[in-house]
Amino acid sequence: MSDLVRVEPVALLPTPAGCAVFLGDGKKVIVFYIDPAIGASINAVLAGATPPRPLSHDLFSQTLEAFGAEVLHMTIVRYEADIFYARLIIKAENEIMEKKIVELDARPSDSIALAVRHDAPIFVKPEIWSELEDMSEALEALRNQEDPPAGFGV
């Protein structure tokens, strides 16, 4: 995993099209858009809020824990036609089976929602990271409530 770029959620902002997720490594920030409900699910965990009833990601997370499994990490592995693809890596170990590592195809939004619930790292493949535009200025403009730079579709 040393060849992967480790990122953190930097911001989740509502947009007319849904929710913008900004991921950064301290030097660069990328953005992609997700369903507002998943954005709210991620944001609740990051804000330390506990919903009155479990959300879908909470239920799946609790199910993993009940079976002795945990999210190890998630990685954005492909970017094609403005769509991101991710893999969710889960470790299962309990009294029924030996340790097993499972890699699942998953949407980045769902993967991030689970990763933040398990304090699991988020990665991006370096070849994808290098081809994506740095959106640091756009994020700063949004935070300062200025007009975002040209080409930023919020």
C-alpha cells in the first residue's frame, strides 16, 4: 500500500446536484459528487453525531462487526468517464473461519461511509491521483463563499 496515495475527507458540501466530497492528502484536493443521503451519512460520522436510528451504513457496519469482520481500507482504483470506482477491503476472523481478506467492488461513496465508521484509511491509486485536477482553490473559494474558479460545477 506504500505506492497508494492516502487521503482524508477534507469537506462535504451540498450542491444543486447532490453532495461534493473533497478528498485531500495535505498538498492536493480532489472532488467528486455523491448522493446527498450518503453525504449526510458520512458527515454525521465525521461530526460525531449519532442518528436516532441506524442508517444503512450503520447497519452494514454493525453486521460486519457481528460477524467478526472489519473494514481495513478502501481504495479508489479507477476513474473513467467522470465515474470513480472503488474497492473495499474487509478482514473477517471469527470462531467459524480462519482469517479471510475480502475485496469488494463498491461505490466510493459507500466505501467512504464505511471507512469513516471503522477509522479505516482511504487511498487513491497514484496514476488516478496524478491525472485529477487539484481543486484546492475551488474548495477555498467555496469556504470563503466566493465564486468558484471556472470549470467547477457547483
